[in-house]
Amino acid sequence: MDFEKLKGNILHEIGRAGDMMWISIGNPHIAESHNGKKREIRDFGIHFQCQWRFVKAGKILLASHDIYDPYDRDLMFDDNWDWDVFGREKMLGSVYDEHSRLLRDEYLPLKIENVYYTSTHDLHIDFDKDIHFCTFITCSTEREYYRFLDSETSKHTVIFKE
């Protein structure tokens, strides 16, 4: 996979759909969906279904497991707390929801300075502001780890163990 085209581009947005984190990179443009509706997209997107984390100066800013933990630690063993609910007030949301908001507010946009792709399919991205992102594949079976969306070519590349 040639992730080199990401170098020099800007990470503008991060979000999640369930427990899948997505990032949007590059310039905005209007695209038409299969049902004819128009929406704004970026040049590139990556959808992550593996373990990942954002790090700055040795501190983890945001990590994949944060989605499953309530921001209010008193809710950790509350059977009624659901990680998959969006739009709640801070103390009822997940650690991911609050930390991703802080990452967006304090650091975005981020310029991509370097990209590494390893033989074990891990992706490492070095951003400006001394922020680093990495995936780490935690299984030995074939599955979708992440998906690279290139709106310039309309191609989706699924990264999985070969």
C-alpha cells in the first residue's frame, strides 16, 4: 500500500461510528452518494477497526479502548451505561468522546510529516506538533484491520493479514 500520498496533507477530522474510528485527510470536495445525495468529503479517509493510539511526548492522548470506558469512573460497573450512545453530556459519555473532543479542539488540524507501513500491517503517522499515531495489529487471523479510502481514485483498499 502506498501511503506516501498522505505526506504533506492535513488531518482535519476524527470521529467514530460505533467502535470504528475514522479520520479525514486532505482538501474538501463535494461527492455524490449512491442515492444521489451530495455531501462534503476529504481527499482521503481511513477507517480503523484495529487497535490504535495518538501519542504526544510519551503520553497517550486517545486510544481505541477509550471507546468502551465511561468518562465518569463511577459508571465503570454500571450495567445501564452503554458505550455506543452519542451526544451525551461529558460525565455520561465515554473517555473516547471527551478525549477526541480535546484532541480536535487543541491540536487539529495536523500536518502529516511522515508515514510508515510495516510488514505486520501496522500504520505509523508522524504529525506536526509532535503528535504520532500508530496502529498495532493484535490478531493472527485474516480480518479487516483498516480501510484506506482515496476519493481521488474512488478506490477503497482494505488492509488485512495476507
